[in-house]
Amino acid sequence: MNHHVPAAISEGLLRRSVDVVTAFEDGAARWDDEKLLAGTTQLGRVLFSQDEDLLGVTHNWLKTGKDFAGLVYAHQQQITIGQAVKDLELIAKALEPEDMHNRIEFIPF
């Protein structure tokens, strides 16, 4: 989870047995977008963000062929916490990590 994501989303996913690591937990809360995307890729973890700048960085990586583990993006004002939890749980339980490789998924569905 990017540091911009409300804690209630992470908490909701954890209650549903979804493996979640926040940027605060792993010391990445102050990393710039490039380093954060590289770090999650190195860990093989899909990143969820509501940060438009990070979305732009990820689009750039996609265009230039730079590998990343995957991004799920939701605009801050176009999704509720409950909908984010529901859609992220679906992604986490229905897809394998390789399904998200070099992919940007937009929620809400």
C-alpha cells in the first residue's frame, strides 16, 4: 500500500486474510514514486495507490518497457473504502502475481 492509502483499506483487507504490507511498515513511506515502484517490484508485490503522480510514473515504465510487479490504481474521490476493499480482495484472491506483471488495473470495477 502506498502511504496515501487510508489505513481503513489495509485493515479491511487484513480482516479478509489478504496479505498486505504498507509503505509505513516497510520503511518506504518517504520514498519517491520511482523508488517505491522499484521496491515493490523487487519484492514481487503489486502496489495499490491513489496517487496520480505514481500512476504517471507507472505509465512511463510501461511505455519504456521497464518491468514492474503491477499497480492497482483508484482515484481518491471516485471510490469508497468499502469498494476498494472489495475490489482489492477480488484481485488478490483471483489473480496470481504474474497475472499483474507489467499491468495497471483501475478500480472500482
